[in-house]
Amino acid sequence: MSDLITVNMNKKPIYDICIESDFSGLAAKIKDLGFEGKKFMVITDSNVEPLYAETIKEELKDVCSAFFLYSFPAGESSKNLDTVTKILSEMVANKINRHDLVIALGGGVVGDTAGFCAAIYQRGIAVVQVPTTLLSQVDSSVGGKTGVDFDGYKNMVGAFKMPSLVYINTSTLNSLDSRQYYSGMAEVMKYGLIMDASFYEWILSNMYEIHDKKPEVLADMVKTSCICKQKIVERDPLENGDRALLNFGHTIGHAIEKYKNFELMHGECVALGCVAAAYISWQKGKLSKDEYYEIRDMFVPFNLPISIDDIDPDKVLELTKSDKKAIDKGIKFVLLKRVGKAYIDQNVTDEDMIGGIREIYFSEEDEKE
Ligand code: GLY
């Protein structure tokens, strides 16, 4: 199993996304890019280091002139400028120069943080993304968004930094715990909902194979997701328009993530945000009632939440306004016209949003009824 997707900008190929079932092709791809004999700075975290750092070193040690590894504590709380400073200091200490290579080995936090370091170190050095979670394989490693959280805002400080290569080894998905794995499914389902109705049907009809992590099905699912992302980022690399469609479920999702102090996984919050957004789409007359309920219930077999207790809907609404996207131009809310077709609505009111948040809020009163 081996697939290649080339991401183009202005009709020119910019980087490849390789979808493989092991790491054995990584060295050759890096050689092809011209990095043979350069210093490699691998950045990873405390979850991924014990699993794959040694294998990556074995695969790459004959290609580079020096191999350095920096690992930081896993988790969203590491996604900040302190970690960036530590990584940059390590790069200086290792005499990494502009022609060397950063390799981001891990999930979304590693990819975003290491990608940002590569974007700013000596005004930018090349980065290869090696995503190891479902979420990072289908979303964050593709498209060049990098950055860290700042001052209570998610991804507030960052840069667009296109990778030189995205190398996906789908067998790493076997090492994910169930919550991490299904968290990634929220982003997979998002593609079906916003832009590809046949992918949505495919996901439903391959539900059991997805549960069982059947290798061919995982490879197909990651590939179709990456093609969806490729299409959007090629059209709108810097998010001046359509790329914002990828934020479906994220306005309310990010607010819940913050409200819960990152105790829930990103994809769990995105699933809740997607349900709320689908509800608002129904209330605005875009989706039918049946379509709304079908979308809502589709998250259940993938162990994703469709309701949440222990939130204060008004506070969650307030938090939607402290999303960086809401700072200057107000909220660009992503709604659905139908399965497979999303649009940006700038007229979603606080009442609309609170309706969506209350829909997913499972209160003690609901329990008594
Ligand atoms: N994850 C959303 C984007 O890349 O635009």
C-alpha cells in the first residue's frame, strides 16, 4: 500500500503527501528532496519518542551528517512560546543552519509547534511532517498552518509554513488509544459533511472496518481526507475564503475545549461543535429535521459525544468570541446546506448560537424527564 498526493500552488507542485504503511520509504524521499548529508533535527514529544524515535533514527542515520532529537512533554499545555524557545535553543546548540532539516514526528501539537520553529528559525528552514495520530494525518500536517497558543487563545501566534514533505505511516494508528483514534474521526467526518457526500456514505458503510483499523480501509480513509484537504488548501492556501470551511464545528468546539480546560480531546469538542452547527443549519432552514438527526447520530458509532453536561451555555457562547477568528471581523460561522455542502454564514446571531449550544447541553433536568 502506497499512495502519493502532490499539493500544488499556482499550478506548481509544492510538496508530496506520501501515504505508506511503514517508515521504510522516508529516507529515500528525504534524499530526493536534496537533504542528504544535512543535519536533521527531529522534534517529538514524550508519548511518541518511546514508540518511534529509535526507528526514525535507524531509518535516517545514514542519510544525515548528524541526527538530533528533542522531545517535550506531550499535551496541549506544551503548545506555547516556552516550548518554542527551548526548541530554538536546542537548534542553536546543535548548530542547525538554514540548509538543514527539521522533522516533526508526532501529533498535532508536535507538528504545529515544530513547524512554527522551522518557520522562524533563521527566517525559515525546511520541515518534513511525519504525523503519527489520525487527527494530524488527516488534517494538521497538511496545509502549512503552524503555531502555538498564546494568552488564552488557541493558535494565536503562528505562521504559514508549507512542509517539504508529509510522510504518513498509517500503521502508527495502531498505537493510538481509542479516545485519540476516534478524536481524529471527527475531522474525517467533517470532510464528508462539508464537501464530499460520497465520502460521508463511505464512512458509514465502512464503520466496522474503521473500528477494526483494517489497513486498506485506513489507507483509503486517510487518502480521501488528504485529498479533501489538498483541494481546499490549493484553492485558498492562506485562508482568505474557502479554507474557513474547514472550521466547521470548530467555533463552538474550540469554545468547549477551552471551557473544559482541554480535558476533552480536540475531536470530541469538534464533534459537539459539528452537532451544534448542524442544529443551527436546521433551525435556519438549510437542513431538514431528518438530515440534522442523521448527522447528529452519525458521531455515536465512532464513540464521539453528541451532548455534554457540566457546561454553562452562556459562558461557552462568551468563549466563542475569544476565538482568534472572532477578534477582528466577527464570527464566520460554517453551516451546512446539505451533507457534502458547507457555506460561510456571517449572520449567525448569539441566539442562533445559544440554541446550538443548548441543543448539545445535557442538563440534570433532561435526565429527570
Ligand atoms: N485545520 C484547519 C486548516 O488547516 O485550515
